[in-house]
Amino acid sequence: MAAAAAVTRVGWRQGVLRLPRRGFAFHGCRPGPERGAEPGDSTQSRVSRSCPPRKSCNDWIGPPDRYSNLRPIKFYIPENESPLEQQLRKLRQETQEWNQQYWANQNQTFNKEKEAFIHSRLKARGLGLKDETGKKITLNAEEMADFYKDFLSKNFQKHMYYNRDWYKRNFTITLFMGRVALERIWKKLGFKQKIIFISFDGVQIDLYGS
């Protein structure tokens, strides 16, 4: 059964690294128009189901998605969001959508193939999907192990590409988090920003100086 958990990754990987939050308290935020949504954000229709309070000043994590089993995040958009902070937020949103889509498709494929496998095994025995009482007939753990092993083998390369992209995306997000943190520190200290552009593995890094 451990193989089954490895296949579907139920509740696994939210697909985003997070900047330190300001906490889940409201910190005295005043009620006002709902923030955390932009016109044209493709995440909005999916994440808005969690219905965060209109006065929320934090990211909100919703209930598990019925298809991917991952919890969607509705990202808070501050009124004074800088261009760099906006880039980071949109990168996190895009990564979340990519991750949600991957696992929604993966779980759908897994469930369809699992049902087909069970049906074929029962049919070979001359059995239907349900017994005389109408109860669904299942296979034992040893029989299902054959399916899990075969599914993992067929999807090995697909998982490998997913893991590669996963780490690449989160590495990029981590770099952006560092850039945002530096930007905030420099603003608090009141230093003038002198930007030096450095390219690392296709990712642009900004270094700040006085």
C-alpha cells in the first residue's frame, strides 16, 4: 500500500515556497474591498472557494482540491506591492497552477487504470464489480501490488521530469525570495539602490549596494 501513496502523492507538495508570513492574525487591518485577487488571475476561480475574510492581510490556504488533493493557496496582494514582489507572487501562482494540474491529471489516470485493472481481474474469475448484496468487490493487497508496481514503472520517466521541474521552479522561487528580502531591507535602511545584474542558470539576480 506504500506504493499507492507514492503513486498519487495525496496531499503532497504544495508547489510553492513561501516568504515568512506576517502571521494569520489580521494585525489591525481595516475592512475594505477584497484584496488578493487581480483581474485575469487564472487562480482566482479555483482558490476563491475557500472564501477568506474580505479584510484578510495574509495568504490563505483552502481545503484540498477534489482532483489534485492539494490545498490551493490564495495569495494576498498588498496595496503597495513592488514590481519585484509582484513577480514573486505571480511565479508562485504559476507554480501552484502547474502543480495542481499535474497531480489532478496524475490522480485521474491512476484511478481510471486502477478500476480497469480490478475489473479485468474480476472478469477473469467470472465475477462482476459487485457481489450478490450489491457490495463492491475488491482485490487483496498482494493482487493490487502488481498494479502499483506496473503503474510506477510506466510513469517512471514522467515522475523524473516532474521532480526535475519541481526543484528547478522552487530554486527560482528561492532566489526571488532572496531578492525581495534584500529589497525590503534596503528600503528600511533608506539606502539608494544600485542594481547589479548577474545571470545564474538562466535566473537573473539583483545585488544591491549603497
